[in-house]
Amino acid sequence: MTQSHDLTVARQRAARIDLMIFDVDGVFTDGRLLYGPQGEFGKQFSTLDGHGVKLLAASGVEVGIITGRRSETVALRAAELGIAHVHQGASDKRAALDALCAATGIAPASCGYMGDDWPDLPVLTRVGFAAAPANAHPEVRQRCHWIAEQSGGAGAVRALCDFVLRARGSYDDLLNQVLA
């Protein structure tokens, strides 16, 4: 789950977040871009990841997206999941983080971010909890507090959501609500 990373520190950091932010390509998706004659025509998203995001929100954690690309597919998926904080076309992800923090009143130290490649580093190195999918670039993995066993688009987001929910003490309560 964490290679040589300190799991206790990762749990402590995850327990303190109020806003969890995600990149899209390579995190919610496997990073492949599907194009046709009209341009981008789709991305594949995991329903498990989506449910994890809904569980985070149900536990009181705000959820956001900061992505360098613009995609109507991302806008639709974010709306479907109830993600209100969506920054697309963010060529400067640090500025997007600053804008998101200003809009929510949440400091970067109380934010988490999951990214997979170099453009995510300016955010990953500023937030209180940095995470990556298993197949993230080595420079990203080296700077994260927690690394999923799963790759982007293959359950990494859900694994992160479960980790955060457990760290915050919300996982069992949410599960018991379903089992009741």
C-alpha cells in the first residue's frame, strides 16, 4: 500500500483533511485518451471510484477536481458524483489549488490531493496529504504520503477514499448504515 512510506503518518495526515482533490487522467482514468474524428469522445471511469467519492462527501469531506485538460466527459462525471469544485484546463495547478482554497476557506494543509505525474507536483507538495496511484511517475510516488496498490482507473481512487474514511473514523459508520 505504501512502499517505504510511513503508514501511521499517512493516516494522521488523512484524518485531518477537509477537502480531497483529484487529478483526472491517470487517477480517475487509466490515462489513455480516446479520440475520434471529432476529438475526444470518451473516458472510462470506475463505478467503485465514484461510490468512494460519494462516501467521502457523505462523511463531510468536500471533494474537488483539478485537471489540466478540458473535457465535457469530466464535467458530466463530476456533476453525476456531486463534485461542485471542478477546475478544468488548469495549466497552473498551484494557482487552481489557491483558488479552490480561497473559494472553500480551507487551507492547503487541510487538503488532500491524488495525482500521477509531474504537473501534479506543485499541488502534491503543498497539501497536507499527498497520494498517488500505483502506476504514478516515480518522482510523484517519492513525494507522496500514501500510494495505492491499484493503478489509476482501476480502483486507486476507491482505495484512497476507503483509507481516508478509515483514518477519519467514518468507514464503519457508513458501512453499518448500509447493513442496517
